Amino acid sequence: MSDYETMLQSVKGLAKSIRTLNQQAVLEYRPIVESILGSHSRDAHHIEHTLDHLLGFCSDEKALDLFKKLCRHYWDIDPAATAAYVYAYRDMWDSQAKDSTEEISDERPTLSKTQKHRRRMPGAHARAVRGEQNRNSP
């Protein structure tokens, strides 16, 4: 087997492992997202924790669907934090969005200068910048 064939087999194995991991993530996170949506939860910490973890799997269409559903739910609770997750998704996964405008959509308000500064800091980082205390700290 040539070096090229060996490398190709290695890449194929890696791709299969990534698909398997993405499928497992969807199986794990679907009930969590459905619970948040079904209970109309407003627990920002729980929602952000879930979004933080889902973000890494958004190359998978089903994981992306869960991420979008949770973002739509979270928008009514904290639009600035939700925008941060949308921009984090775009930075990580959506190469076309890097050339798009700074607005989320025509129906949504544009971000203020302060919100634009925070937009790339989802989760705990955004809460720290906003001055919110960690729920686990004294």
C-alpha cells in the first residue's frame, strides 16, 4: 500500500469517526433540547451550556437543526447572547457568512456597538463580560 493510499484510508477512518460522534451527539442532545423547548425553560445557564456543546457538532445537519431551534427559543430570552451564538456558528462553520452583513435578519434589530463587541463570546465568556456572576461562585 502506497503512502497516499495509507493516508486516504486514515482520512476515511477519521471521517467515519466524526460522523459517528456527530450522530451520538444528536442522540444525546435531542432530548435535552426537546425538554428545554417543551418546558419553555428560561434557564439561561442551562440553555447556554447546551448551545456551547451543540456548537461543536453543527457540521451535522441534525445537530444544526437542534442548535437553530434552541437559538430561536433563546432569542426571546436574551437576544444579545443568542446573536453571539449565531456569530460563533458563522465563525466556526459558515464560510459564506463571513462576507455577509452584521445583521442577523431584516426582522431583527441590529446589534449595538457594545453587543457587537460581545457577540463572539458565547456562554460563560459573555456572562463574564456582562458582569454576571457564575452561579457556582460564592
